[in-house]
Amino acid sequence: MAENTINAVTNADQANVMLDKALAQETVIEPAKIVAPTNIEVSLPGGYILFSGELARVAEVRELTGRDEEYIAKAGANNKVFSAILLRGTVKVGNESVTEDLLSRMLIGDREALLLGIFRATYGDTAKMGSWCSKCGNQHIVGVDVQNDIKVRPLLDPVGDRNFTVQGKRSTYDVTLPTGAAQARLLESTGATTVEASNILLEETLLRIDGKPVLSRNQILDLGLADRATIIEAIEARTPGPIFDNVTVECPDCGGELQVVVDLAAMFRF
């Protein structure tokens, strides 16, 4: 019998002492190591003017977690999903903490840049997207490099180019770039026609007609078709942010070209 073995029948007292000592010893359980969510910086293509008057060109975003996913999944429609992602995943814009009000005042392009940053912090630089090859006809899931494949249009003068003048056929128009408030209205207009969406965009961006303020929707509806088109084209041409054109990827089967449609709704699948 080994030296450290006690016969409980012949030496019950000593066996009980040893048992008490064993039970008294604390079991040390190492806590699970929880890695903090990844935080990264995002360059804002338009920039956000802080309450201090300072222009913020950088924001901080973080990796989404299970808690965030639960919150986002309850948001409902796409417009609320994107707002929920921004609210949960954006930490700071410049030196200001994020609020819903702050996000609503940001330019649409800056909001989309934040969404791409949140995607990168959460999933990495590669987005898996579906496409098919026009040459061999095979379908594929291919990777899109979020940083390099998606081009970004900057606002060259972040302060002066926010508001601009458009000369139309009938009048002169003072216009401002669309913000998160305009984007929310556009996303909420499920089932709206292209014309109705254009009216919403003009309501949110047209400030003055021939120097007189735009105060009612009737002024938007009374615009001539040529001038409406001119204003909308000017807005689209000046709006900074990611450009979601199709991305060309090589087919892994035949070497042909795959045209991948890149959009935020396909990237974030909540």
C-alpha cells in the first residue's frame, strides 16, 4: 500500500482528517478570457462639423457583438436596421460621443463610410458576395475587398461644398447635400415611386429658389421637370462617400469576369 494511502477501516479518524483537508481546499477556476471588441478609425469623406465648429474627418467604430446583433435584429425594416447598426457600432465622431441626433445630421456618404468601417471591424476586409459568370454560367460566392474594391468620392472642400448653387432653366437654386434625416425618409418610403423618392430628396435638400426659402412641398411639385433633373444630377455628382458600382472579380473556374453587385444590404444580413 502506498505511503499516502489510508485504510479507512483501520484508521477512520485519520482518513476523515485527510478528507476534510481535501474538501477545504479551494478549487481555482480560471475565468474565460473575453477579448474586447476591435475598434478602428474611419476616414469621413465629407466630414462632420462639430458643435465647436471644428471639422471632424475621422470617426471611431467598433466590432459588433452578440448583444448588438440582438438589438439590431429587433429593429425591423431596413431603414431602422442601418440606423441601429450605426448607433451600436459607432463610438465617436471626432471627439463627440455618438447619438441618434448626431447621426441624423451626418452626410449620407459619411454614414455609409461608417457602415463599411463597422463591417470591417466585425467581419474583416473581405465581404462574401454571390455572382455568376457570363462566360461559363457557373454561380460563385466570391470575396470583395471592402477597402480596395469600393472606391470613395471625397468632398474636396468639406465646408464650402456642402451648400451649392444650381442654375436651372427657369430659376437659380440653393441646395444642400443630403443627410441622415433625408436617408431615413427615403428608406422609410417603402413602395414609393422614383418620382416620389425624388420629391423627398428635393424636400430635404432644396433650400431656396431665386433667393426665396422653400417652405412647402407645393414649391417642389411646381418645379419644371428639366430643373428637377438638373438639381438631382448636381446632388448625385457632389455627394461624397463610397461608390457602390459593380465590382469585377475573376471567375475561379474559367478566368472570365464576374460582375458582383455590392450593396450594404447584401453585406449586413440581419
